Amino acid sequence: MSTAPRSTTPGSTEPLSVAVIGAGMAGRTHANAWRQATTVYELGLPPVRLATIADAHLPFAEDAAAHYGYENAVGDWREVAEDPSIDIVSIVVGNALHREIAEAMVAAGKHVLCEKPLAGTLEDAAAMAELEAAHPDPVLSTGFTFRRNAGVAQLAKLVADGNLGTVNHLDARYSCDYGADPLTPIAWRYKGPMGSGALGDIGSHLVDTAELIGGPIASVSGAVLVTSITERPVASGAVAGGRGLTASADDPTEPVENDDVATFTAHFASGAAGTFSCSRVAFGRPNQMMIDVAGSRGSASWDLARAGEIQLADDSSPAGLGGFRQVLANPSFPYFDKGSSMAFAGVGLNQIEQFTYQAHAFLQQVAGITDGALPVCATFADGYREMRILDAVARSAENDGASVDVA
């Protein structure tokens, strides 16, 4: 039997209790975001009680709880579902576990923020979208945090306001090196079908960000998926997602089941073209995401390594003095004003702040705050759509790059 989520009202002083399932890198970032969420934007959110961190490897949970000020650490996520005092749950574990955990949390009457990609398979993602449609009361969201990046949102605003004219091309790249070392041990990131490797992990950010800026993608083509490291060693200890650890060359190995590199092209419903590439084996590039947008009256670029600025070229320059110029993130950018303790140009931004802004928006939705509210978080339906696009990319790759429509 499903339990209804605890109701809250704007201005309530009754705390909302939060739990995070998963104490790896992203889980700790969620834990920090809930801790910081009430420190930005307008006052009026209910207080947040930092309740529980859960991880199958209990020492990870205990360490994260101690660092971020959570009351409890448990080794089984089911203890979170069984705790009636917990209102909100972040799911930040392997994608194959998302559906089971989300269904249990909804049945227990909890609001859910689930990391991307939404699920381990398209079928599970569809079931989670159906779960959302059948349960309109809890807030159910997919964690696409780059929607909350001030520079990315500014590119979307430039396009929406017509400042770049008609967009004809969007180029998106995301390169990481967390899998570049062949001795990086096998983990859940390296399991699952082709299309759920680098494409699902970091390519999902590119797809959601591209649609935020350029509108819906109608079809994909020219897809190539490559597995460059076909086997990885099995580590003897606990592995948090296969990042930051090195095994021994003498350890037994298991096959890698999905892609290290993915590239494809896309056609937007607007008529614009898109080019995409992502890699988890890009040596020397620990976390590089870049977006370029070209239009009939201007172009704009954003680089995660320089997240506190965008590059902009438009038709406002005097004749002969055109070209790209640096525009520092400032209070006119989305999310920047009142989202920074130093809200003036030049203080910079980082990727961690995106999670805080997402947590704040989620809390506003749970509390029913609409006046001055941030844009709502991505839904489970949004997460399912993004996975349908990734599935189309995988089918294009299976068919020698053939064009595949996005249903």
C-alpha cells in the first residue's frame, strides 16, 4: 500500500528530513547540496533535517555522515524506506538499482531526486515515468544539474531571447579520464549494454543540456560507440563507482560491457544540426565539458573549465571589431544573483553549486513555494525522454550510423 507524502505549506517551520542513498563522489555532493540549500536565494524554505546517509559499504556512509553533519549512517537503503520521519530521498547509486529503490520510496510516501541516467535500462526508465504519472503527489525528479549552471542557462536564455538569431549548429563535448587507466577496476559504470557507458554517464548531460538550449532533438545519426579497454581488473575492496582507484595487473579481470567513447550527430526539430562526443578514457582531461552554439546573428560558447564566464560574438560590435569576447558571469545571469555569497562579476562559479541550486528548487517544489521559485527540476518523464534519445544513438551505432527518429 502506498503512503501519501507528508504535506507541507509555504512558510512552514516544520523540518523536511532528507536522506541520501549512496556515499560515493556524487552521493557526497548531494549530501553537501542539501546542507547548503537553505543558504541561497530567498528565505522561506522549511528547515532541513539532515537525517541519514545509506551505502552498502557502511564505512562510506559513516564517513559521509560525519563530514556533512547527518545524524545517521546505515548499510541498507531499506532502512531509509522504513523510516517514517524521512521526507526526501536522493538516489545516487548504480543506475540498475534506481527503479527498485524509487518504487520503494514512493510506496513509503517519500519525495525522490534520482541521479541521471534515470535507470539502467529503457524498460526500467519507462516504468519510473509511469510511476510518476500514477503518483502525482510526491515530487519525483531526475538530477540534470547542468540545467542549473549559470553559463549554460545564459546560453539557453540568449537563444530563447533571439540574441543569436536562428540557431543552425550546436556542438557539445564531454571528456573525462576516469577510465583512461586500464588498471582502474571494474565497477557498475562498466556494466550494462552499449549505450550505457560513457554515453549514459556523461553523454546524458550533453543531451539534456542540448535540448535545454536548442529545443527537442528529432533524430540522431552517424553514431559510433567504441570500447577501447575491453577488460578491467576486479578490485579486492569496495569500489565507489570505479573512480580514483587502481588495481593490480595481477588481479583477475572481467569484461567491460559498454562504451568508452561515443560520437553522433543530431537533427533538432528547429532544423538545427548537432554534433556530440563524449569519452571516459580521454587521457589528461579529468572533467571537460564544452558547448558551442552558432546562430545567424551570433555565436556563444561555454567551457566547464572556465565556468564563471561565457564567450560571446554577436552583431553589436562596430564594423571590423567583431569576434568573441569574454563575458563574466554576473547577477544578470540565471541562478547567479542571490545564488552566490559574492554575487558580482569575477568571483567565479563551480560545478558543485549546481547541486545546491537543484536541491533548493526541489525543496521549493516539496514546500509548494511558487512566488519567486526557481524553474522546476527535471521530471522522471524528462529522464525517460533522455534515455530514449540515448537508445536511439545506440540503435544508430548498431546499424552503421543509420538515422533513427526519436519517438
